[in-house]
Amino acid sequence: MKRKDFISNMAFAGFGISAFGFNSKEIIGSKGIHDIFKNNNIKISLAQWSLHNMINSGEISPYDFPKLAAKWGFSGIEHVNALYHDVMKSKNKNLALKSFIKKNNQLAKNYDLKNLMIMIDDEGDLSTNTKNDRIKAIKNHFPWVETAAAMGCNSIRINLFVPSGQAYNVNDWKDTSIESLSKIGEYAESYGINILVENHGGLSSNAKLLIEVINIVDKNNCGTLPDFGNFCVRREDNERWDKTCLEEYDKYTGMDELMHKNLGSVSAKSYDFDNQGNETSLDYSRMVKIIKKHNFSGYIGVEYGGGEYGGIPMSDPKGTIATRDLLLKLI
């Protein structure tokens, strides 16, 4: 199937949502999508966060993620550790991780998928000034490096956070971030795993500062995971999430800067769409042009964050598919 024909035929899919979150008309055959990417250096993957509402509500299991990704035509998947409560709340985490690896490797094999990345949250603040907490957070990331390697992933994503609500100092943040990234990067080298830092709020969303940190660390396996939508540098009361953003780094300047240290993964965050399927808070066309300008070769990960379509609230599957379809038109 030709790319042009495939895109035009996608209109038949509609966006009817069943109680489970999708119906058969939405599920575009994976063969058609895979044909588009056969000779394309840019591919699209699915970030598990796109389904976080369904997973956290118990509507689906996190282990349903590979099946849905395959049905929607994705070939690569990006796991989010925090969505696997069987691991994160386990009293025996090492045993839980062994089960996690076994299950996800089998699912990837069953659905002909590639495990690309594990996004790491809730394992401690790597940029805290409290030394003991920082050392603990660094060590908490080591098992995830090993897990990613055992699953055939190429990367883990980390956050360079200070504790939520705490005021931060630029020099302190740089020093602690350099220390943590260096140690995790060094540990990951022997496993062949990349350590990707996402612009994920606070000073990590100041692209210029983040690039400074990565340049000083100066490791081939340490780079960025540029995210289209996470450029809020400061919120009310220094809270990490939810509060009003008081200072935002320019998204497009930031994306361009972060691409200089990209290691083959980009996160396409999305929120709201108009009736024509365009993301209304981000200029997706401009973002894709920036990526292509840097001769990007790798995966753009669909990461739907929750929002509306033409003013109507959108489910996780509908938002995922809307984001996928928009990228397919632009790549």
C-alpha cells in the first residue's frame, strides 16, 4: 500500500469508542503502517503513558499494553515503570523484576514488538541536595538498567528532579545532576544501555542548562529524550506538577537545542485536537521539521497526555490514535 493511499484511507476508521476503549474499525492493520516505515529512518513507537488512565483505573492491566500497541500498528514500545504496581509495590522487588522481564519478553515475542525503553519514575530525586537521598536514588536506578538490558531495550529515561515544593539553585542543580547522571551512565556502559534525560519540568526543562550538564558528563551513552510538551521551568510554590506554570522555556528553541544530544528517541506529547485532527497546543508540523533538520534516525514515541477532540473529552485509545495519525501525515 502506498503511503498517500494509506493516509487517505485512514478516514474510514472514525473514532467510535467501546467500553474497553476501542473498536475494530479503529485498529488499522499493522502491515499498512509497517509498509510506510520500511524505507524510512524515522519510525513511531508507543509510550505506555498514553494508556495511564486506563491502567491506573484498573480498566486494563499494564501487561495489556503490548497487545494494544501491536493492534494499532506500532513496532516499538516504551514502558513506564510506575504503571507496574506489581513491581513498584512489591516487598521483594528483585523477584518482581524477574517476573516483569519474563512477562514482557514473552509478550514482545508474541506480538512481534521491540522493547525500546523503560521510563523511570518514583525511584528518588537524582538532583536533590540531600546526599544520602541522592545516593539512594542513584542506586535505585541500577536494577532498571539491568532490567532494560535483559529486555533488549536500548535505553532508560531518567528525571533530574529536586524534591517537589523545594526551591532550587541553578549551580546546585547542575552539580547534583552531573554527579547522578555520571554514575548511572557509568554503570550502564557495561550493559550497553543509554541513559536519556527528559525535559520533564523544573530546570531539566531549561534545554540550555540540560545540554550543559550532558556536555560536562561527556559520555557516549548519556543524552536527551526531547519531549514536545514538557517545557515548564517553574510552577507555583515550586510544585512539580498540577500548579500553574509561571515560566516556560520556548518549546521550539528547546526542541532544537535538545536534538543536538539526542540518541534516537523523541517523545511526541499531545493533549487536545481540533476537528481536523491537529494538535491545538503544539505546532506538530514545526516540531517534526526540527527533528528532520537534525537528520534524526530512530523512534518518535506517541505519548498522549489526556485532552479533548473537537471539544469532546477523549479516551486514552482515541488520543493515542489521533496522535499516531497526525504523525503519520507529517513524517
